[in-house]
Amino acid sequence: MRRTDSLRALVRETTLEPGDLIYPLFICPGQGVRREVSSMPGVSNLSVDEAVREAEEAARLGLGGLLLFGLPETKDDQATGAYGHNGIVQQGLRAIKHSAAARNLVLIADVCLCEYTSHGHCGIVHETGDGFEVENDSSLNLLARTAVSLAKAGADIVAPSDMMDGRVGAIRTALDAEDCCDTPILSYASKFASAFYGPFREAADSAPQFGDRKTYQMDGANLREAMREIDLDLEEGADMILMKPAMPYLDVIRAARDRVGVPIGAYQVSGEYSMLQAAFAKGWLERDRTVLESLLGIRRAGADFAVTYFAKDAARLLA
């Protein structure tokens, strides 16, 4: 049954299509800006007009959608750029929805505060005698305000990635109260405190200015805890869940797939992308086969869709 391409295709158990892929975009102020991220070859910070062009290309390639992140002009300790009417992602959402060539793309807006806070943490911070503490409960209102603002700007899905306890329930309540009851929540239900996020923090200018995120992101050693986090988010109203990172946590994706019936996505994060790009540059791995194999492995583990910086490349290979 492996003798020819046609026989292999006939009995193939897992498929990969352009519509299974979500492409992340980093939107920044300015016009005509396309600033490459040094640690992520092929990935750039884009002004709104350039983001629209990328969205139009993504639509032509048949991608499933976009995941939008923002780099604001200014930052403060209350993350006001995250939920302002003219926030950078809000501008991007409206512009992409205005484009006839891109308006049918599913637009997913990341909901977090780290790109917008002066300290780089995902919630409100206060000093303690031992240093600092991220205030879980006082951060929920700002996250909910951010989700509502993004939904009203045109986000088809809001995706809280902060890992504050209770944020899904707070966001669901706020969305329903603001006539956004049809907006689904894609929860980063098990986001691990991972070394694989390094290049992203350059791309999103979101590195913590002190400490780390281990007090609110998950311990990579804990699978059972990840399942509890998923259960809690679904109880609070999450419609879909996202696993992050993907490759080092394929077992978590599989365990989640066996446990729940909701749509599951997985994020092939910046470190996964950058290490493969480094291997391609050295000639150590065959680019095209490796890109598709890495994404197929995520799908086989149980993800319905994959967020990946290789989305456009993979779509061209699959055409």
C-alpha cells in the first residue's frame, strides 16, 4: 500500500490542508513598515497597510485565518494600548475587514497585556517585600475590556493567552454584556512557561523587564495539571482551546484530544520555527519536507489546526 503516490494518498490517515493553518501577524505603528525580526527569518513587524497586504496573500493561499498581535506606540503599567478604540490591533482588524480580498479570513485577536505593559508581564503588577507579584484578579477587568474592544473592532475570535485564573469567565461575561455574545473564545488553555518563546519576545517586544512568567504560565512537567486547566476554561465558557508550544508538548495535545470534543489548535511557536530555520540555513535539514512533516505531526497528535509562521510556505507546498 506504499508502492505509489496514489496508493499512499488513498490510505493516508492524517491530512494537512492550507485551511488547517493560521498565520501570525505582528502589527506596528507607521506606514510602509516591514521590519524583519532578526531571530525569525521571514517574519516581520508590519504596519497596518502592510498587514492588509499579508492578509490578502493569506486569503489567496487559502489559509484558515490570521492570529494578530500588536506593538503599541507607547506602553504603561495599565496596558491602555490593549483596549483603546484606536489600539494598533483594533486598527489592523478594521483595515483587514475593509479589504474585499481578505475580509473572509478568520481573524483571531490575541488577548494579553504583555505587549502593552511597561513591565512586560501579562497582568497588573505590584511590589511586595520580596520583589513583585502579578495580581491575578485585578487583571481580569483589563483582559475583559481588551477582548470586548477587539471583538467590536472586527475580531471573529478572541484568544486569551495570559493564563490568569478566571479570565475566560470574565471575558465571556463582558462579551455577552456588550452584545458580542456570538464571538467565540479560543483559550490558550495550557500555555507552558517555555524556553521556546524567546524569538517571539523580540517580535512582539514583550520580554518581561524583571522576573519571569513561571508564577502564572504552566510548569512543563505537569500533564495532569494541564488537563485541569482545560476543564476549568471549558467550564467558564471557552469554545475552543489552544496548546502552546506544540512540538515539546505533543503528548499534551493528544491527551486533550482524547479528553474533550471541542476544536483544538496548537501553536508551533517562535523557537520551533527559528531552530528549523537555522537548520535549513546550515543545510542540515531538507526545508520543504521538514516544514510539512513538522505540521503533520501536530495534526496527527490531535490538533484540528496549527498556528505557524510557516503557514504561507506550507500552503504553497500543498498547492
